[in-house]
Amino acid sequence: MIDPVEAGASSLAAVSRKVEAIAHNLANASTAGYKRLTCDLVSGTASAGTGGKSITDRTTVDFTQGHLVQTGRPLDLALFGKGFFVLETPQGELFTRHGVFQANAQGQLVEASGRTVAGEGGPIVLPPDAGEASIRVAADGRVFASGREVGRLRIVEFADPSVLTPAGLNAFRAPRTAPQEAAAATTVQQGFQEASNVQIVDELVGLITATRAYEANVRVTTLRGERGKSLLQVAAG
């Protein structure tokens, strides 16, 4: 068993992290390709002398498919299936479902923050004279500009996507040892964005529940503190 004060502090921290996850989800409800965080509260170790239990949390990412929204923009690319676009960064490869792309000054296909979108043979480079209207992306990831194939998007999937951890700016990092393979069953939908898989009503219900749990734990922690003071007073005579 653990100390009741420690149990209370641990429980409050766990509930706070759940509130933070919900707030993050709500803030990204309209972000293309965003995958919601799920923070489950778990009853933990019984606290000493009270019979109460501490609360711990377990945060994971919900990778369920978001619905596709048509935009008509040639460099908006949505994935339908379990795959991820690969981003090349100085810190190594990252993985994303946020297929809102553009061309940089060198003609390379990049995402909003400038990270390079990987092709199977290196970066996808668009010819300088190719306007967006001339760009076509096939369902298998082949990219054409002015009727000429200029590369093929590298799209991978993981047998266990739970190994992926958030890396910021709507991307994920995978352990070096995590096996990945070409996402053969995933298709690219040009002119679409994958909507966030956040359900606002569900998040608001979760926020209410978490807020009540936080308030309840504050009351319990306060009572434990008052009980401790009373015991000290008795002991001191």
C-alpha cells in the first residue's frame, strides 16, 4: 500500500493528464489527419489506512480512419487504409497522415512545416514549369507532372501502430527496431484531406467526467490532509 497523500497527488496528476489529452484533441478537431489521444484512467494501488486506491493513466493514440473531405486541391492527398506518409528530417524518419503538401523552392514535395515527403527513390521533385493543375497522383502513390512520372510516394504501415509515439506537428516517431512494410492495401486519394478522427461530443463528455473525477480527488485529498493534521495534534497532546 502507498501513502494516502502520495496516492492523492498521483491521482490528481493522472486526471490532469487526461484533461490535457482531451484539450489537445479538441484543439486539433479540425486538423487534417490528426489522430486523437486516448487517456484511460486505471485504478491503481490501495493507499495505506484508507482502503482507497490511487489512479494511474495510460495514454495511447487512436489510429482509426477519419472520413475523407474533398478539397479539389491537387496537393491535398488523403490516405485510405493503415498506411503513413514518410517524412525525411535531420532527426530521422517520421510518419504522418497529414497529407497537406506543397512544393518548396527546390521543387521538392514538402508538408506544411517544410519537412520533405519521401518518395521510393528519394524526394519527389516537381518540375519548375509544372503548375499544380498538371499534377496527378495515382491511387498507388505514383506522382505525375505534365504527364510525366516524377516519382512514387513512399507509404508504409506497421503491424503494431501502437509503437508509434507523437513527435509533434502531426507526425509520429517509430522505434528503430519496429518492423515496417510497404502499405500495399492503402490508397491515395488526390484532392482530399483525411479529417481528424476526433468526435467533439465524446470529448466534451470525457471532459465533464474527468473534471468530476478531479474534483472528487481534491475533496478526498483535502480530507486526508485534515485527518493527518488531527492525528498530529492528538499525538502532540
